[in-house]
Amino acid sequence: MTPAVVLNIIDHARRQEARSGEFLRQMQERAASLPASITVDGYQPATCLFQFAVEYIEMAPRLIECVDACAREADCTTLFAPFIEAATFYFTQPSMILARYEGLDGLLNRAYMCHRLMEEMCENNRSIRTAQLVDVEATLANLLIHQLIGEPFSNELDEAVSRSVMQIAGSPDYYELDLNPFVQQAKHAAWGWMRNYWENLLVRNHIYFTLNTRL
């Protein structure tokens, strides 16, 4: 899989959306029922959420590519291959829980699982966790997508990701692995553009969190 393959899938879904407008209608419903901790300050909240969701989806294949590049440069491809493969399969070989959803709606579910898997990958190794490679903004983006997908289905997706993580990296051995070579690669330019992307994704779409308010 290359990012171009997934981006082609996304482009097809966007053309489909241009004809149906179904995903935008969903965002209009979600905009009216967001928790108090999330504010959309744009002129058209549904459009802001729509654009945010599309950018979030498009980030998924680029994240996969970034992790793959860092792993190759750090000479630890074998360790990261199961994560990369699982994240890729969400798009190219979706399970039944994903396959029944189509268009941008379906791709949002797949992208959410991809981003959550990579987040858990970082949290389940001491070297990566200590380096704090996962930005606060990325975590907030995942929380917002959780809301846009809606419960209880988003909880089902979280549980599916947790099962995958346990299968791939559920042992104490993985947590204790010295993955500093990967961390050092991730701190270089390969990760820098992605960090900048996350830092601006919410603000660019006029979305703000009040962190002292419970979701």
C-alpha cells in the first residue's frame, strides 16, 4: 500500500459526497449536539466539522507512511510492521464492523481506528511514551472524532483497536523495548511536518476545547 492508494479511495468518497451531501448533513446534526467542552467558532459549524473530518481522514495514510519511514531509518521495520499492516488493512481490507459503512462516513471510522492504533502504539512502549511523540492536539482530534462518530459505535471501534494492540504489543517485553532509534528519527523532519499539522488542525477549522469541562 502507498498513501496514493488510500488517497485515491478518499478522493472517490469525496466525489460521492459531492453528489449526495450525506456526510455534510451528518455534520449538521453533530454540530447541534456537541458537548459543552467543544466549541466550533466558525460562521458555519457544520462546514468546519466537515473540513476537519476530511483533513483528519487524509492524515491517516500520511501517518502510516511517516511511521514506516521512521521505522526503516531506525532499522526496526519488523517491530512496526504489524502496526503498519493493521492500520493499512482498515482501508484496504476492512473488517465487517467497518465494511458496512461507505463514503466519507465509512472512511472516518477507518481513519479513527488508524489514528487510535498509532496512538496506542506510542503509549505501549516506554521509550516512545517518554518522548511524548503523540501531541495533545492529536489526542483532542481523536476525542472530537469519537464524538462525531457517536456512541456506542465509537466505543466499539476503541475496543477493536484495544484488541489489536493486545495481539501486537500486549506483552511487557514490548513496553520495555529500547526504541530510542525510532524516537530519534521521529524527532527529525519526518515527524516535524506532522506535528505542525496536528497543532493547526483544530484551530484552522475554528474548533476549540475547554479542557476543564468533562466530555
